[in-house]
Amino acid sequence: MPITEDQKSEIVQSRGRGAMTLRPISEGMEGHLYTAYPVLDHGFVRVVDYMGNDAAICQAARVSYGAGTKSVSDDEGLIRYLMRHWHSTPFEMCEIKLHVKLPVFVARQWIRHRTANVNEISARYSILDREFYIPAPEHLAAQSVINNQGRGATLEGEEASRVLDILKGDANRAYDHYEQMISQDGQAGLARELARMNLPANIMTQWYWKVDLHNLFHFLRLRADSHAQYEIRVYADQICQIVKDWVPAAYAAFEDYRLNAASLSGRGAEILKRRLAGEIVTFEDSGMSKGEWREFTNAWGS
């Protein structure tokens, strides 16, 4: 199950412990505190703590830039200015701490973002639960023939059933052997730190992940993108919904200037200018590689 009984009890106690505070809060984020939002089949995301709000971003920017911000008449306009001109440090004044339960292979992809503080459950001390991520049939896909790290058509019929049987069978056999190795029958059992090496990459792990808003936006720009792997994208999508309520002005600027924006290389910008001037530009005189040209035409038209 996504949340253990102990975790449910902790959440109930935390939500009922309301206390007065003099620190700035975000009304939108207060509604998310401690709620565990289910992701995938056994995972979840929940906010444990946070610091700052839209006003904290503006406060930091006005200290930093002083008189240089007087032309910006409101906080939303200032935040859009900061995002538009890639001023990152004011966004670092906001932080969030999440409790995330996720498959190990997703965690290994996630941890590549080396700009957060992370504390993960240790299988040296704890016995991991028999919980594995098994994709829903609609998310079983063949290897893409044009993208080495992407998916192609969805598997169907007998092929999909065969793959699901392999995933479930291998995961459960590996966990059976894990239990046998750590069993106290006979000798003391194999050390947990050794037995864990035989567990599959789709077993669930958990961690606390604390990150500032600037680096969180970088994570979301990459992982909430439509081209990101589905299994990490659904976590990013859920976090986006939380951040949208936490810092609505900052999230709106991020969505506009980063998440839904498109960037151009210098060469691409030059080709676009030539096209707008009525010139026909083909691949042969673009100066781009085949991959660059394909991406350019997909984004800006052939």
C-alpha cells in the first residue's frame, strides 16, 4: 500500500497539531501540508515542510537590486522580470521538503539532479516491503526506432501479457530469495546490506528531498516535459500542482517562460528571421545536422 499505518498516524497527528506562527506562510501550500498524493501504483508525494512564498522572492530581489526594481510596479511583474531575465538567486529564498515514495529506477534518474538534500531509506537497516512498480498495460511500450532513450508503439495482446508476466514473476522471485537470504533460520542470515543487491530496480524506495525553488524549477522543466519518461513525469506533474498553489505568481512565470516556452540556437534564430522575411530555407542550406533540423522543423514548422 502507498502509505503505512504508522505514516497515516503521523500525518493525522501532524495535521491536527496546528500552531501559531509569526513566519510568512503560503495559504495555498498550507492546504497541501502532510497530504500524501498517490503516484503510480504504490508511490506518493507529500509536503513535509516549506519556507517562503511569492513575497519572499520579491523581498530578496528588492534587497539585491535596490533602486533597480523601482520601475516594477507589482510583485507579479517583478517575478516575471526575474524569470524572463534568468535571475535565479531570488527564487532560492523559497524551499520545500517532500516525502516521496518511488521505484528505485526512478530514484536513480531523479538523483541525477544534484542540487537537493536527500535522505533515503536504507536497506542496510530496514527490510524493504514486497512492493514493486508494475506498469499499467497502456504504459508498456516498445523501444523507439528514432530515439535511443524513448518509447515507441504500445505493446498489445499476447506480447503485453508476456512482458507483464515476466515483470511480476521476476520481481516476486527476487523478493522470495531476498526473504530467504535474510531469514534467521539456521545461521543468523545474510546481512541485509548484502541481500539487498539481489532486489529488482522496480522495488519501491522512499526519501526526504529538500530543494530550493530555483533548482526545483529546473527539475520540473526537464521532468514535467512531455518527452520525459512517464514514470518520473507523473511525479513532476503532481509536484507542479503543489508548486502552483505554493507560489502562484512564480509558477505562472515559470510555466510561461520555461515549461511551455521554446528556445532557439543562434543558427535557428537566423533561419527563422530569414523565413519571416519570405526566404525559403531548406535543410541543405541550413547548416544544421539532421537531428538539429528535425527538432527545429518539429518545433517551428517545415
